[in-house]
Amino acid sequence: PSSIERHSYDVLVVGAGGAGLRAAIAAHDAGARVAIICKSLLGKAHTVMAEGGAAAAMGNVYSEDNWRVHFRDTMRGGKMLNHWRMAQLHAQEAPDRIHELEDWGALFDRTPDGLISQRDFGGHRYARLAHVGDRTGLELIRTLQQRAVALGIDVYMECTITKLFQSGGRISGAFGYWRESGRFIAFEAPTVVLATGGIGKSYKVTSNSWEYTGDGHALALEAGASLVNMEFVQFHPTGMVWPPSVKGILVTESVRGDGGVLRNSEGRRFMFDYIPEFFKSETADNEDEADRWYEDKTNNRRPPELLPRDEVARAINAEVKAGRGSPHGGVFLDIASRRSEEFIKRRLPSMYHQFKELADVDITAEPMEVGPTCHYVMGGVAVDADTEESIVPGLYAAGEVAGGMHGANRLGGNSLSDLLVFGRRAGTSAAEAAAALAGERPTIPDDDIRAAAEAALAPFERQGGENAYTVQQDLQDIMHRLVGIIRKADEMEQALEELDTLNERCSRLSVEGHRQYNPGWHLALDLHNMLRVSQCIAMAALERTESRGGHTRDDFPATEDSWATVNLHCVLDDDGSVAVRHEELPSMPDELRTLFEDK
Ligand code: FAD
């Protein structure tokens, strides 16, 4: 361990997406010495890929909008399983976080009278998403990154954290390796903010990039935290389905928000056939009303294409299954026949280029082919709503790696605002906790560092073992086939058995070559996390014997009242295996509960 590079900070932020950057800025502003660590290059996080916008009830387009309406939409979208306090804080604080970004130099699109423009998205009663064309994430990350760098916050990029340290019952730091040299690095810090994003790479078809291997989820679980809502994985209804090399790449919901409609092979606008009882009163039941809504939202109900994502994804799945899909196994998304070429190119420039370059399809002239793709995980580290601290003292989580905020299903646009609201809160509370410890800093014993290094090097010690790429492919295939969009008990039981086998295979992984830039080694380390997360998803999904939000059971198709107040938490047992516990949802105060009556 004496040869291992070491650093010491007050707050260590793992992840440089929106949540991590916002947390680091807040911790710095609160007086802490902060470091940001990220697996890829700074600016390459998932946040940069976000297209549609950030939801905040600023009331710029519809003055009727306010935090209470946003709170209600978020809870209803999450099928009431969200942590009410997180949903409340999110709705209340999102407008300030957007205005603050603007103060820091973000250039949002404008309304004719110069306010920040807001666009329509599924599940939101009013046009609510602050945006920059369809490249909102890029502007968000650019702004936060510039600020973090200007503040002089230390950044360790292309550096992957593989282990969290604890001593004296609290977090004491983290261990990782440099991607390029393969050399190790240890950080001493009394607080760690996990902001590592999602888990999409456990699935075969996903909008997520190579980084989303659930590292933060697994690190937290292994440190003793619990993961909540893991059965809820969001399949975005519209990913590209053709050509195969780009299958899963996202087609933003803004296409529908801006007037695009879904049709089956018979040309039918099929979403009218899939309006659930729960949303009937606020969804148009005929094309005329749906089309009028784009111009007049006060007197018309919203089109069924803009139902929450879980509803639309299931409907597409059903159409394809019924044999009414498009040639490549999706359905058609048509904006060409509904909006002018000029409008499409102005509002959806990235989509225009994406289809032109990747699929040779001109979306101003012909429909796109789209189908569900694994997009977002609602589940994540269970945290205190106000401070974002997990049950492990000193361990915080914010952004996609945290759970609770979105319940059973996340509304589009609510992630970017979530990152800002809870990133800031996590950074501030971690800085305050570190300051409160004063001189009593936990330290990391050398033995712990040695053990972390040995664990990371284990795949080099084995000869002729399993290949990481093959195991990853098998994992993605299992999750796609057996724990995907529609689930059944026997299939999930089979998945769990197959995951056990993969677990054994993982313990026999071997890698060739040496430590310098060795992607096979990196994947071998990531796989451990992907497997942990997959086990949690499959176990929680098997346990929840109902359908709700992002979790659909073929064998339990109804939403059950008995499950309406139950959260599932995944924890590690003493023997290292995953266990699932039932916990009652925190109960909502009466003044918020009344928002759901008589509507
Ligand atoms: P990320 O931005 O995912 O960043 C994670 C960071 O953690 C990265 O820096 C990564 O390198 C780092 N990291 C991970 N593991 C480790 C490790 N072991 N060690 C060190 N670093 C690590 N949401 C919206 O609200 N509106 C949208 O319009 C929207 N569009 C989207 C479009 C696409 C294509 C996708 C994929 C998602 C979209 N989302 C959208 C969702 C949203 O972008 C993500 O949920 C959000 O950006 C996650 O942010 P984050 O800060 O939690 O993590």
C-alpha cells in the first residue's frame, strides 16, 4: 500500500454527471475540500445525452402551473410509490435550480416574451420542460462543468472507484484505479456522495452507454446501504429498432411532445385503445381533441401518446405481439405528416441527424420505426429525503443512483431536475457532516487497501478462465429475456438460477495482458456490479406480485391495493447474499393528500 497514490478530502463525489457536478459545487460552496472522480472523461456522463429538457413548474407558458401540480403529476406518474417528501422538495426547488443555471450561463430556449420556454412531455399536466432544442443535457453539463472547473474543484477523470472503505461505523474513503495506467489510487474522506447514474448495461437493448454498469448501486449495497424500488426499471417506449447496430438508441419523447404520433402497420393511431382507467379523465379519447390540445391545453385533454412511459411502452409491446408492428419489430412514429420540415429541423435537430446518419431515414418525410428500450432505473440507494444520506453514516447518493424520488415510474424531464435539486442537497449535507467531524477523521487501515488491491487484481491471477465479454452477453440476454418489460414468476425464477451460475462463472473470470489500458479487466470488475444489480432487480420483481408503473407481471396483471403502501428494499445478508425486505411507505401529510382528492 505504501506505493499506492493517496489523497485526502472532506467530500468525495463519485460521478461527474449533473448530480455529481451539482453536489461538488454545493459542497465547495459550503466550505469543503472536494474531489470529483469519474470513470470516463469529464463531460461524457449520461447527463450530456439528455435531450428533452428539465421539468420545473416555472409557469412561464401556463401560469396555472405551480409546484403542487408538478408534485401531483410526479406522484401519479410514480403510481404513488414515490417518497412524498422527495417529490415535494423536487417540485418546490426545481424552478430555483433552473434559474440558477441560467445565472451561471446556461442559454435556454425562449418564449416570445423572453422567458425560459417550456415544452410538453408525457405525464406533465402543463408544458414544463426547460430545454435547449433537443440538446438540453449538453447545455446543463457545459454550464455545471465550467463552474466546477472555475471554482478549482479537483477532478480525477478516467478513474474508476471499485470499493468504499469504512471505519468506526462510518465511511472513510474509496479505492479505485486509473483507466489508462491501471495503477491504484486511494482517497481518504469522511463523506462520499455517489452520483454514478444508472444500470442500463445489464440489458441487451438500452439507451444507456458503456458506463452504466450500476457501480454506485453495488458499492452502496456492499457498504451496508439498502436499495429501494429496484423492481422498477423504465423501458422508454421509443428507441431505434433498425439498423441492428443502433438498436436501443433513444428517440426523444419530445417528438411526441411536439406533435408526433404512434401508428401500427395498419396506420391506426393505436394509443387511443390503451388509455387506462387511472388516466381517462385527463386523456383525450378522440383525435380531434388530442390535436387541439397542442394549441389549447386549458380546454382539451392531452393526447394518449403522452401518457406516462410505462403505459406507452406496454402498448407498443402489445401491438408488436399482436402482429401489427413495423417491418423491423417496432411501430411507426410519425411527425413528418404532422409538422413542417422547418419546424422539425428547428425543434428536433439531433433527431433529424440521428436518423439521417444512422438509419438513412429523413424524419421530415417519412415515419421512424421505434420500440421499447431499457432507459432508466427508478430503483436506487435509499436515502433520507432532506439530506440524501443513506443508512451508512457518511454515504450519500443523488441522481439516478438514488431511489425513492420516482416511485414506480419516472416522468420524462424529472431526472435532470432531480439531479440539480438532490445533487445540491447531497453536496451541502456531506460538507456539513464533514465539518462537524472536525479533527475526528476516520482513517483507512493499510490492510483494507491491500485487500481492495488484491480483489481488483484477482482476474489476472487466473489462467484460462471465463471471458468477461461472453459473461456480459449472457447476462444481458438473461435480463432482456426473463426480467424485461413483461414478467412472470417462472421466468424470473429461471433468471435467478441463471444469475447464480453467472456468479460462479464470474468468480472464474480471467483476463489476458497487463494493467495498462485493459478494457477486458475493466469489464471483469464492472461485471460484479452488473450481476449484483441484476439480482436485486430480479428478486424484487419476483417479490412484487402485482403490476404497477415500470413493473408489469403477466401473472399478476392488476395493480393491488395491498401493495400500494409497500416499498421493497434490497440489502446484503451476513453471508453476502441479497435479501428483499418489505417496508411501509412514509405517510403523506394531509395538506398534500388533499391534492389527490376530487380530481
Ligand atoms: P450520469 O450523468 O449518468 O453520470 C454518472 C457519472 O458517474 C459519470 O461521470 C460516470 O463516469 C461516473 N461513474 C459511474 N461509475 C463510476 C465509478 N465506478 N467510478 C467513478 N465514476 C463512475 N432525463 C431528463 O430529465 N430529461 C431528458 O430529456 C432525458 N433524456 C435522456 C436521454 C438519454 C439518451 C438518456 C440515456 C437519458 C436521458 N435522461 C433524461 C435521463 C438522464 O439523462 C439521466 O438519468 C441523468 O443524466 C443521470 O445523471 P446522473 O448525474 O445521476 O448520472
